Amino acid sequence: MRSQRIREDTMKIGVVGNSVKIRDETVVGRFLRFLQTEGYEAVLFEKAEDIGGVDALVVLGGDGAILHAATEAARKNIKLIGINYGNLGFLTEYEKEETERVKELLSELREGSCPILRRTMLELEVNGQKHYGLNEVVLQRDYSAADTQIVKLNVKINGEDADTVVGDGLLLCTPTGSTAYSLSAGGALLTPQVPAFMLTPICAFSLNVRPLIFPDTDIVSMSVSKGKVMLLIDGKQVSPIMEGMEVTVRKAPFTADFPRRGDSCFYRKIRTKLNQ
């Protein structure tokens, strides 16, 4: 899908810098000045919750920084562009040595000629509260508990019994998340455009339990019937889940939109970044 032409007045670009990854304090300042010399209004956001009022957000950092900013940007229809100042940078569009090339993508975005990759997001509901994520929802054994043991999780899809997992836990991921925790746990790789979710068991105590791929229009309910479980979304702890509690996961009503450079290739990223 192509971007729509941005209005004729000055295009506003937000910037988020990961201070843990960027040790040189002048990097972010230089980038802000670079954007201004290119004719953009540049706004620096110190916290993810402050993100808003811009047309696009450039994240200087790694995949973690992008995940941290994704929900606020997606909810406000702000395009996300990552420049890799981290390690893997699978979600980023440029390496740090290519920083100034971002002006090409911003120009295409302003003109409405830029391809946009719309990444599905997750909506997690637990205890009446909703949480959002780009990669995965995880129910895993609470390793901080004094009497930790393997857990038993029950899964329903659209109200029908789908699976029971005994082991260290279970995760539900988007195609974006299929290249992260799920891959390490033995899940398949899904291309970003596939309209699907995947359930991946974590150290299941059975040879019969395997990853399950299903349409992203389905609604998934997961409950604990044994053990102490911690609930996480995109690596952030949400809450402990006790026996009998249920969590529900569905497709979020918005997407995380990533402008793509013309030579961007998912399969090349797999070959180069996942073989390091």
C-alpha cells in the first residue's frame, strides 16, 4: 500500500533516541538539526507516552526502542521509521551509517509515493484492562515464585477448545513477532503481510504440541489450570495470572505503519540479520 500525500505545510517529524544504545549525546541533536536543514519541523520525544502531533516518527535505536514506541505511534496513525543504533535491527529501515539517507524516504512519504507496510498489532484484555503490542503476548512460568513448577494452560479459539499446553508457557505472536521470541521457541517464520497469528508452546512437555497458525480474525482465550504464570506483552510484564484467570487476545483496531525504502526485502533481512 502507498502512502497518502502529506499536506503542503511543513511536515512534522518526531524523533526518539535510545540513550542506552546511543552513548554519544550529540547524535540526537545532530539528527534534529539535519531534519531542520532538510525543511522539516523536528520534535524530540523523551518518553513514548508523549508521542503525538507529528506525521512520522524516526526511532534512533534498535528493535526494542521501536517496540516501545509502536503502540503510541500506531494509535495516533503516525508512521514509524527505524534507524539501527542497536544490535539486530530487524524492524529498522536503515543502519546508523545510512542515517542521512532517511531524507529520501521522508521525501517519498511527503509526496505520497512511499510503500507502507502495515503491521498487525495485538490487543490483550485481562482484568478489564486492555494492552497493546506488536510482537507477542506471553504466558510463562513465573520463575520468581518460590515454588515454581511447570504450568498447564488451556486455549480456546472462537470459544472452541483448541489446545492444552503443559510446560514452561505459551506465546501468541503476530507475523512481526514470528522473527523474535517465537522463532527461538521453535515457531515458524511468517512474512509480515500474512493475515495470521501463531501459537507457539514454550518447552512443552509433550511431543504432540506444535506451533499452530490461524487467521488473525480469530479471538483467542487462554487460561491457567495449574501453576503460577506471568503475563507479558512485547517483553513487558503485565500482571501475574492465577489459576482460573483468563486472558483474551484479538487483532487490534489499528496497525503499526512502516514506510519502506524501495530496495527493502524481508527475505534478505532473514538471510543477513538472522544468521549473525
